[in-house]
Amino acid sequence: MDKEQGLSDDDFLQLLVHTSTWYDKQRLVPMLKVVYKDHIETYSLESASKTMDLLKKLMAAGKLSQGNLTLLYDTIHVTETHGLLQKLKMQLPSYRRETLNEHRENLIRLGKKLTLSDVYIIKELYEETRYKEYKESWSLIVDLEIVGIISDDGKIMKTFIDKLKRNNIESGLRALGLRRPIGL
């Protein structure tokens, strides 16, 4: 296999199957929707129920290919699925990270830190999410992005962060690298 040209068809398909199986077994498809929000159209994200669905959409969008595995590397890094990395190490060319922006990584940290009670409080703060049921933080984060409550726009994020502060959602503040001053 010529690492510069990318993986062979067979190796690439095997890589996709191993990756998909890993994330599906860990039930991380909702997290992956947050990871890939900048790379896949919202309507396509909503219809995906398996990791392979997302990987196919990334390939169709030109974001993942035999010769471009950067987004896959970033996914493994940001989701901290190092067990998957160990499993795939023999198949992968050298590692290079570059496709996820700071905002996306912040949202992933946020999703990892929010408790179910945090999710409940946050969903109740917004008319757009109040009547939905969330079993995890990832679907809430996707919905908040879709309706524009969270965004890479600093002003919009400041409003969201202010609500986290006013409602004592410390885990969310810590995930975003912020801490409430004592006494507020």
C-alpha cells in the first residue's frame, strides 16, 4: 500500500467497517453528529442512525476518502476513542490532525461533561427544546445548534454561557474552559 496515494479499496472499506462497528457498539452516533455538524448538512445528520450512515455522508461531501483520513483521525482524537486507534493502527497512514475547529472541540467537551440533570435544565431554558426528551447531551447540542442558540459566533455563545452561569451549570462552564467566580 502506498501511504501517499491512500488506502486500497479493500483496506478503506475494512477501516470504515471497523470504525462504524466501534462507534455503534459504544452508542456514540449522537456524539458523532456533534463532531460532524460542520461537515454534513443538518437534514442529513438528522436521518443518520448508524456510524456508517455518517461516514457515507462524509465521503459524499468529499470530507473522507481513501487518501484523506484527516477527519477520521480528528474524530478519534476528540472523542478519545484510543482503543479504536490501537485497533486501527496497522491500517492507518501517519497521523495528522487539522479539520476540527476550536468551537467544535469545545462542544464535544461540553457534551462529555453535561450530566442528565444539566441537560434537563438547559432544555427547559429554551422554548425550542423545552418539549423534547433528551436521553443524552449530544442530541440537545445538535438541536441547540440547529436553532442558533449555540454557534461559533462569539456573541451567541456569550448569551449561552451567561445562561449556564445564571443556572449554576458548573460542568458546562468547566467544559468550555470557564469557571464561575466565587460568590456569583
